[in-house]
Amino acid sequence: MTITRHYVRVGDRMMHYRKAGSGPPLLMAHQSPRSSAEYVPLIERWSAHFTCIAPDTPGFGQSDPLPGAPEIGDFGDALIGFLDALGLDRVAAYGFHSGGIILMNALRRHPARFAALAIGGYAIWTPAEAALLGDAYLPPFRPSAYGEHLTWLWNRVLEQSWVFPWFDVRPEARLSLAHDDPVRVDSVVREMLDAGDAYRAGYGAVLRAPRDIPPPDAETPPVLIAAYDGDPLQPHIDRLGPMPANWHAEKLRTPADLEAAALAHLRAAALAACSPLADDPELGFLPVAAAGFDGLVHWRRLDDAPVLRLHAPGESLEFAAGSGIAIDLPGHGLSDGWTGPAPTDPEPWRDVVRAVAERLHTPVPPLPSRRVGEAVQLFPDLTPDRFGAYLTRAWGIVRARHLFAPWYRADAAHARPFDPAALAPERLAVEHRALLRAGAARAYAIALEKEHDDGNS
């Protein structure tokens, strides 16, 4: 089942969501500090039964943050506003940890909007636990000049699987599901980089949220609350207290058991098929099939000019300025990667550009100029490693390339004029994130070398 990606305007904010399937609508709320990307494997399985709709919570993923200092009710209202923007009156819903807390708040105040709710792990903190978490759990996360924030981020995400909370190194805080998988850590790291310091607003709201379970005599849709062995919230099942008669809570053995129980509970809900959903006309993800590529291309309209703007290797549409429509090329930004290895010949890249230009009704632009330097050295391997060194390596690259051309020739002969403002950590952070996303940067740079060496530009 193909997962598509979309934006919808909710008031004056933009929310990004993933969608797949054709059955009844299922709203899926992710945990903090993640995004809807964490649900991709689950969407692939559950889209056989539902139209899975997984938004990025405001301030996470690609959704705009809420203004001010939002509390849990603001996030619950944001979910209801999201349903309104999509034209959905009533849905089934699933949430894990933070997502479940937000959904619980929305359901308590808007029960008619839900047909059923399943929650994986619902937190009810003791006063001592709340005091331990406090501000220590959510320190400010802001870029630093030399990338020191990245070392903290890597170890915070990694060790959150070892102890809970992540800074508690007492033996009794150890978790049974510890790992040191760099791919798993990298996926969370990237989502934290997307959220930036806004992670504290969304995460803080759920940590401060009160027990939102309605009284036993409340009329609500059926709810399942469950948690598996090793989940630090499993002991909270014993703290739930009195619940409505059609609610059920249980402790399960494995994540697979949680998935099976949640699916059975949600499938029992009586819902009609999903109606067509809204999609913003100014930005989005375009399905494109071309030589070696079959996926989604991220695009954004800058103005009404019929011009297609292409970025350089290792960059993204975030760098676009001027008129027309900007896109992320395959293997860059938020666009999908190539079906196989990224091509080092220019023709497949031109094929994708031609296909996009045809869909967006613009002339076909030429490929951009090549960067100064050798592609292999300009774009070294940035595969996630056990200790997160790839993060600081990428930071060093984006910093050095403002001072030298090519960046790896750090001497007087290769010095370049630079604006000190370009070295502001907040600006480098945008370039750093784009470079991490650009898995096809080296292949694209090699293709541009061939394009211009052959005189085809």
C-alpha cells in the first residue's frame, strides 16, 4: 500500500500528515518527540483495514508549532481542528504514549468525534516522578557554534533506551529493552532536529497533563489502554483508577500483542468509508515515476511564476529564493530516494525534472552548475555510526564550506569571502539538516560533473 504525504491548513498553521488505505478513517497520533514517520510500518500493515491518517503533532515533523506556551488542551484542540480541516466528523483513533495523552484529552471534551480509541501506554505520574522529570527532562535544545548540541542529542536519544528518564543513571532506572542500534537512534535524532527547541512545548504539555479519564458514568466511545513488558508506562496501568464501563485496560507481553489487541479493538468500531481529504495547493508531495525513480517529490510554490527551481547537491528547497516552484530532488530534502542506487549519470536526473515540470506546468530547467571540488570528497559517507560521529562530521562540513572552496582545502589558497552572519548556528542548523537528508548528494554531484564536463549544459 502506497503511503502519500500531504499538508492541510488549520487556521493560520500548516499541518503535515501521512495517509494510506481506503477503509474507515483511523487517526494515528505519534509520541513525542517523534513524528508520523514512526508509524510508517504500522500504516503499511493497518492500511489493509483503514484509511490511516497520521498527522505530525504541531511543532514536530513538518507541522508548524502552536503559538505561545501551549498546554494539553491546545494540542487536543489542534487534533480536532485537523479533523475539521480534513472534513472528518468521526474517526477511530490510536495513540502511543504522548499521542495517547493528546487523544485522551480530545476524546474527553469531544466524545462525539471518536468511534473508538486505543492507547499504547498512558502516563499517570506520581508526585515524586513528576518532580524527578520536571525541567531536567526537557532542557533547551538550540544549535551551538561547533555542534556541541549534537553530541548531547545523540547520547540523550541513545540512553533513553537504557534508562528512564534519560538522565537517571540509578540501577533501578534501567530498562529491559536497551539497544545501541545507530539506525534507530538516527531516526529519533532527525526528528529532534526537525522540532528544535519546539520539542519542549509539545513534550512538556503531555508531561504536565492531568489524568484525563472521564468519570465512570460518562457516555464515551469504547477505549482500550494497554502496555507491554518493558514499556516504562506499563506499571501505570495499575494507576488508571475508575473508568467508564466500556473501557478496558490490560498488560500485554510484547509490542506485537499490543498491536493485535489495538487492531481488534479498533476494527470493532462502526464507521463508514473515508471521504476525500483536503490537500493544500501551495505545497505538497507529487507522485512521480521516471527512470530509476518511483516516489514522492516534495514541492513548494514561491509565487505564480511558471519557473521550476532546482537546488545544488546536498541542499533542499529550503534554500530556494525568488519566483516559481521549488522542489527537493530525489534523495534530498523531504523527497523520496531513488528506487535503487542513486544514478551518477545526468539523464535520470533530467528525466525526473522533466516529469515534475510536466506535472507542475513549467518549462524544463537545466541542471544547476557543479560545485567546486571533487564529488567524492565534497560529500563523504555520513552513514550513522555507533557513537554519532557522523553528526558532528556533517556540522564541520557545513561550517567549513562557508570559509573555503572546496571545504576540504582549508588553506589560504582556497579561502573564500564570507559573511559572519552565515556562521550563525541557527543558519548552519538548516544546512546541516539538509546535508544529513541528502543521501544522494554525491551521486548528484558526480552527475553534474559529467553534465558539465561533457558540455551538455
